[in-house]
Amino acid sequence: MPPGQLDARSVLFVTLDSCRYDSFSAAHAPNLRSLAPVHRAMAPGHFTYGSHASMFVGFTPSLPGAAEPFLDSKFAKLFRLGAINRGRPDDRAFILEGRSIIEGFNRLGYQTIGSGAVRWFDPQTPTGGQLIQDFSEFYYSDVSWNLSGQLDWIQNKIDEAGERPVFVFLNIGETHTPYFFGGAPWDANDNPCLPFQCIDRAAECRTRQIACVEFIDRMLPPLLSRFKNATTLVCADHGDCWGEDGLWEHGVSHEMTLAVPLLLRVRGVPVARRQG
């Protein structure tokens, strides 16, 4: 195994906060696309806290009616949390016990490492504390466009784990409003996706979020390469509305806030839909 590469037991779980499926599909993201096919999935919630709370008990974005393991969580979940998450058994699944999948990995002897970019992960708030309480170590970036700092911290923590398998969670905030990354040629204080706005800035929202996906894709290869033979799940927690039906941003139940990208690689093998 190449130096730094993790064995098949380890797991990387990445959420591109607020990333719409159509944004991801339009972006030039060769590194992420090399992981697995991109699926149009439906998120378990329409805002960060609700969606992550669901994912942290095994309800990851899903293709309703696909009837295929891990792509359709009603059929078979990747993270099976005790008797709560019923479905067809699959020997590739992670069988976990506890109040969350994070606690489940702790019980299996994993080092659980997490980092969040948006305010729902702020450990100084009761809701943030609730979301992150089961991680062995957690880094809240305190700004939604700090992917470089998050990645440096995560890489160091993986190294410190030594031979232990790791469960790594990374919430990326660049794709969240105001859709900004370090060096972007627009003002970080200008949010083109304000709820109830009367100006149609959908084109700016789209251009900026696609650019953020492409920035993220350029940043992730060193981390992704460490999990090449392990399990990697990349998705969004929800999307945003850009004027559809007069709606803007998220926190509302709508097709555009629920349709998200999903890429899944299980123990080094990409998960694709069956043909036919």
C-alpha cells in the first residue's frame, strides 16, 4: 500500500453544503468524478441541521425506488445503525451500534475525525454541540470558505491516528451562500441568493456555485487519494432554490432543495446503477 494510503476499513464522508445537483453536473470536476458515477439523489432534509442529523443515523441521500444497495437507502443502507435502520442485509455495509453512526464507529475502535464549515456545526451553540458530540475530535472552521485550513487539520489528525482505521467527516462551506472561495473574483459580502429577494440573480448564483465546485475539486485530491482503497461518500446535504416558484435559498421543501449529487465508492469499488 502506498505511504499515507488508508486500508479498506476507513471511511471518508464529504458534504458539499447546499450544492445543487445541476451545479455539480455542470462543473468541471474530474477528481471527484473519478471516484464513481454521479447520481441524482434526494436529500433527507432541506437544511443543514436536519439533513446531517438524518445522515448521522444512516439516512444518506437516496435514489427513491432504485432498489439497489446504498443508492436506495430504503432498500439497503451503507451505514446500518442497529435495529433502527431496517432493510436488506448487504455484507459490504457497516454494521454499527449507538445513537449515531459516529458513536458506532467509535465503538468499533475507529478514530472519528470531523470538520464543519457552516454555523450549524459551531460547538458553542446547543445545536452544534448536539451534531458533533460523538466525534473524537472536531474542528469548526468559523468561516464557510476555509477548505484549505480544514484539509490541513484533517490530514494531521489522520496521521496522528497511526494504524487505527478512521471515520472522517468533512462539511465544505464554499458551495453554501454566498458561494465564495479564497481568491474568487467577487465580493464575499455579496450574497446573490437572499430569501424573498425581488431581483433575479439566478445566473450569478449558478456561475458562482459551479466555480466553487471546481475550486473544491482542485483542493481535494490529496485527501481523496488516501481513501482510494477505502470507502468514500460525497454528496450534498441539500440544494438551494434560485427563483424557482418564487423561492430563494434553502429551508423550504422543494425539488431544487432536495435534488443533490451523490458519489459513492465502497472499499475501493465505485457504486454504479445496474444496467437495464
